[in-house]
Amino acid sequence: MCVATKRQIGYAVMLLHQAGYSTERMDGAAFAELGATMRQRSGTVDNWLNGLSVAKASRLIQRLKWECRLNRTVQRLKEPE
């Protein structure tokens, strides 16, 4: 299994922050939806990301990009005209 690259990990951290996730400690429910196991959720975000495969990191990045786009759309809809 090829582990996630440093570039993927850095990008994932940036996207996690933009999407409103903690980049320090893992929140159980939110990170469970992202695919983290219960054991992984007791650790740090860095440890979890460093343990991902290249494929899983790519899927996580795609999901976070989607969430960031969705969040921006919702913010635009909430802004008064």
C-alpha cells in the first residue's frame, strides 16, 4: 500500500480547515463521516492523514473539495441582496 504523499496531506489539511473541521484533534462524529475509524478518532488529524493510502487520500480530497464548494454556495445564498 502506498501511503499518502506530503502534498496530499498538506492539501487535505487546508481543505479540512476550509470546510470547518478541526485540524488538531479529531471530532468523533464529523471524522467518522469522513471515514476515520474509532481508533483513529482517538488520535490526531496528522496521524490519521499520514496513515491514509494514496487512493483514500484522493477520495478524501475530492469529498472535502465538494464540501467547500457547497459551503461557499450556501454562504452566497445566505447573503442579503
